[in-house]
Amino acid sequence: MGSLLRLSALLAALLAAGAAHAEERALMFATTNAPATRLNIQFLHPWTEAINQDGKGVIQIDVRDGTAIASVANYYDRVTTGVVQVSWGLLSTVAGKFPRPMSRRFPSRRKVRPTARKRCGGSTKPACWAMSSPISIR
């Protein structure tokens, strides 16, 4: 969910930065899923429709469903080479490119650090501990 918030913040920044320009910017979004997939129907399509509605005259997202442009195996390469500007996929398919998110795990029965509890607002939920506990990558 944190990456969704970061992506939304990035798009909001693009909207704010582009507001001074008169031309609309079009971004191609490869969902890598079939059009009738639950993820597309319940989340990705409504999300892009909301961006398109709020960004009229500034930014428009052109949704492309299916695997013709990008697939779950090559979505990262399609974005980095400029074939599409936005895509969606799991980090496990691009192993080695993002080591820190792959190191996160939920604690089983480990002692919670006081700093983790403080960052979680005193929460005792394990999911909050895992996301706020410092992890060292070797």
C-alpha cells in the first residue's frame, strides 16, 4: 500500500508541475492483465479514471490491458526503456533490482524494538512492526 501512496504522490507532483504548461501529457499504462481481471475492474481502471478526471488538460493515462505491450515477466524493462510510462507488477519478477523490499518479512515471535512501537503510534499489530523495524541487508 505504501508504494501506491508513493505512486499517487508522484502523479500529484506531475500534475502540479505540469499545471504551468498548457499541453496535456499522455502516459501509457500497461496493466499486464486481461481486461476483465478483478484487479483491473476493482482497482486499476477506477484509479486511472480518477487520475484522468482530476488531470483533465494536464495529464491523461491511456490504459492498455493484456500482454501485447508488457507482461508480468517484462513490465520493468518496458518502463525503463520507455515503451510504456506506467506499469504494474510484483517485485519478485525483477529479482535483484529492489533488494530492500524483498528483505521485509512479518515477525513470528520476535521481540519488538521500542523504536518500532514508537513509530507505529504504540500499535501492537505485527504488520506495523515489520514495516517499521530497521532491516540490514548483507
